[in-house]
Amino acid sequence: MLRIKRVYDKAAKEDGGRVLVDRLWPRGMKKQAAKIDLWMKDVAPSDVLRKSFCHDAEKWPEFQKRYRAELKQKKELLAELKKMEKEHGMLTLLFGSKDTEHNQAVVLAEVLKEK
């Protein structure tokens, strides 16, 4: 099973494996407080894509398209996430954005569910 959650939300036992999928460390978050199992910044969108999107909901369709194209080049990282999901039973993809509907974890979760 797979789910997404803001890294700022309280960690829960039901989260299973917790993986931060942001390229940048979340502002104001101490590493111990994040309670992550893995920081997989290489699966996050490229700096160019991240900066061009800038969490603008109007750019969401283009962002999804371009991020999915980037993810096609990261098959080994996707396989690692699927392996973690199988090992933990539940895998929680963590993100820092305030926008819970328009962020890379949403796209990444969709891609992983399609596999």
C-alpha cells in the first residue's frame, strides 16, 4: 500500500516506511523530527522542473507530463520504492509543499501504483 503525507504532519505507526521525496530539505524541520527512513532526493523533480513549476496550479498539467518523463529515466529508484513498499506493507511518500493536491508526491504515487 502507498500513501502520501506532508513531512510536517505527525509521524504515525501506520505510515510504515517513510520516504522524503523532496530535492530540498523542508524548512524548519529537524532531521530527527522528520522520522524518515530514507531521503530520496534523486527521485524528486529536477531543479529546472521544480523551479519552473513553482507550485503554480495552472502549470500542474505540464508539470505532471514533464515529471513523468523524468521518472521514466529513474527506473532503479522506482524499483527501490516498490521494494520498500513490499517490505513495509505501507510506504508513505513525504513532501514539504503546503499544496497537498499539486506536488511531486502525488505524481510519484500515481506512477508507482501503475507499476
